[in-house]
Amino acid sequence: MMPTPDPHRKALIAKIHIAKAQLGLDEETYRAMIERITGYPSTKDAATTSLINVVNELIGKGFRDTSGFRPSSRSEVRKIHAQWGELKRRGALDSPTRKALRVFCANRTGAAGAEKDPEHLTVAECRKVIEALKAWIERKSAP
């Protein structure tokens, strides 16, 4: 029976190749680093934990990993995320996840029981969500 492939492997290898390009590593330097960390001259045979170690090494060399959250180009969406973050810092959220934020947005815009990413809200819907978050923050600020 063949082992189940690790779903993170492909993403880690892609991240390593992006870092290689971002840092301008030549092939020889790159291969030497891969072999030093993983014990293999290629990422193909390396264990997932070794690939994580390679990514950490590349971050230490100055790789800026931007594959995670990227700020929205829309100011009203950034405001929603900032207010959600403020509630998280104050400990007001039972579930400070992105999924919980999407459910909150859906509930405030008439799509209860669903999820609605802030990025897909209209400007008017964003205003409703911003006002609801602002009121929540004010309630948490009251003595």
C-alpha cells in the first residue's frame, strides 16, 4: 500500500523555489544548502520536516514569505479586519478565526447561516459590518 502524500509538501517545495528566486541563489549554492539541510541534493526525496527546515533557513537569509494573508486593496475591508483584530486583542471573540469573521459578515448582511468574505461585500455591506464591529468594540470598552 502506497503512503498518503503530505498535502503540504507541494506548497513547501513551491515556497522554496520562490525563495530561491527572491534571494537570487545560484544553482550550486541552492543545491548545497538543500543537501546540507535535507541530506538529499533535491527537494524531491526530502521529508516534509526537512522541507520546513529549508524554508526556515531561507527566511533566516531574508526570504519574505508573502503567501499568507495579503491586505486588501479596499480600505473598508482593511477597516473590517482591523476592527476584528481589535476585538481579538481585547479577548472579545469566542472564535477569532477568518471563518468566524465571514459568518459575522454574512449575519450582518442578511445571509445568515452562510459565510461571506469581507472582500466580496459591497461598500454598503462593509459599512453595516463596520458599524456593527464599532458598536461591539464600544460595548467592550464600557466599564
